[in-house]
Amino acid sequence: MPSGPVKVADIARDSVRNSEAPWDSFNALEYLNENYLRLQQEDRLILTAVRDHFGAHFQRHGGGGLRGLDVGAGTNLYPSLAMLPWCSRITLFERAPGNVAWLRGEVAGYGRNWDAFWRLLAEHPAYQGIDDPRALLSGAAEVVQGDLFAQLPERGADVGTMFFVAESLSTEREEFVKAVNVFVRALRPGAPFAVAFMENSDGSDVGELHFPACRIVTNDVVDCLRGHAADGLQVNRIEIPGELKLRDGPTCMLLALGQIR
Ligand SMILES: C[S@@+](CC[C@H](N)C(=O)[O-])C[C@H]1O[C@@H](n2cnc3c(N)ncnc32)[C@H](O)[C@@H]1O
């Protein structure tokens, strides 16, 4: 391993554990600008499926005043927005200091780029009763800095999301499996969840820095979640047509939707 932060020029496939990646230098604005200034096609597909999953779950089971949890929130507010109708508290749990600082500022009054994400959510009746999602998120959101491997409380959340984190925090398969396990253990029995993954990712560049990933496919996700999920677990492939591909790297994303046993 090279000493110091891993640069793009370093060999991307070297083993990089979570504790070795340059999270302290993660550039929140670069990542935001690359991924979430506009609602991209892949996020439209993912958010629609997540919205319909949570909407259907809470229509069947009811729910209000719940505790939501988004693990590894980065600079992505849409998982939290998707949980908003049912939550009085949403914890955005994140390791990188730059992302934590960005999140703390953003949840206080989020930018207009997120309005397109909310409009998509508000096509579902469950979201239509919320007049001011900006104010509601500001009151509900709690940004917590921490390492999910060490500091995520068990069984604390009633609904949860983790987007592009478990496979994108190191090259090590064992850490991918552990991250999924830690996430599901942070949820209460019966909690609905949505977890998104990049398939076969070699990692990604944010500015000058390379961030590691573990190459996974659908069966890896099913294997990790099957033992924790109630009947009805779905793992969907979100295929992105070449001409619409805007993110670097893989053209397929995986979205797991289910409920904790
Ligand atoms: C690829 S980004 C995904 C960010 C965001 N969830 C999204 O949908 O774009 C991976 C995120 O996981 C966070 N992360 C990495 N290791 C972590 C750890 N041990 N504990 C908590 N968060 C971590 C990173 O700081 C980064 O924000």
C-alpha cells in the first residue's frame, strides 16, 4: 500500500480497507455536483421503487412518529426524503467530516436541486399531505458522525436506508458483508428497508482521490440479506442505457427492498 491518501494514479484494485481510504479528504461538493445537482435517470428509477415500497408497507402496517436511519448518507438527501412522511426523527449517519459538515448545513434548509426529487416522491399519495418538506426535514434530521463498524446503535431504527455504501467502502468482501449485517442489526424487527448497491464497481474517483469498492453481484446481496429479511425480499437490477449513463463506472445498480424479520 502506498503511504498517505490513495491517489487516482495508484492502482485501483489494490486492497484498501475501510480504515485506509481517504474519507477525511472526501470532497462533498465534488460528489454532490457529480451526482445530485440534477435528478438523473438511475435515481429516478431507484427513488420511484423506494417510494412505492415504503408507501405500500406503511399503507398495510400504518406508521407515524418513527425513527428513520440513513447510513453513509454522503451528500444524498433523497433516502431521507423518502422516509419523511412516517418519521419524526431521521438520523443521517456518516463518517467523512466533509460530508458531515455539508449535511449539517444542508438539512437546515435544503437546496432547490432536491425539489425535483421531492416532486417525484409527491406523485405518490403518501407524500402529498406534506406542504413543506424542507421544514419537516429540518426539524426531523439529526446528522451523526461515526464509523458504522463501531458506532451504529443496534435495533434503534424503525425504517432504514443505505445507498451505495456497503460495496463502496473498501475492496474487502468481508467488510461488505459486515456493513450489510451492521445495517440490518440497526433496524428493529419488522422495519422496512431499502439498500442500493453498485454492481461490479472498481471504485470511484472524487476529485483527485480514488475511493475503493468491492465487486459484487445480485447473488452477493441476496446471500447477505436473505437471513435477515422477511418473505418478499426483492433485489432489483436497475439497468442504465449507455446513452443515459452519467456516473463513472458500472452501468447497473442493485436495489434491495424488504422488511426485517
Ligand atoms: C459512495 S458514498 C455514498 C453516499 C450516499 N449514500 C449516496 O447515496 O450517494 C459512500 C459513503 O459512505 C461513507 N462511509 C464510508 N465508510 C463509512 C463508515 N465506516 N461509516 C459510515 N460511513 C461511511 C462515505 O463517507 C460516503 O459518504
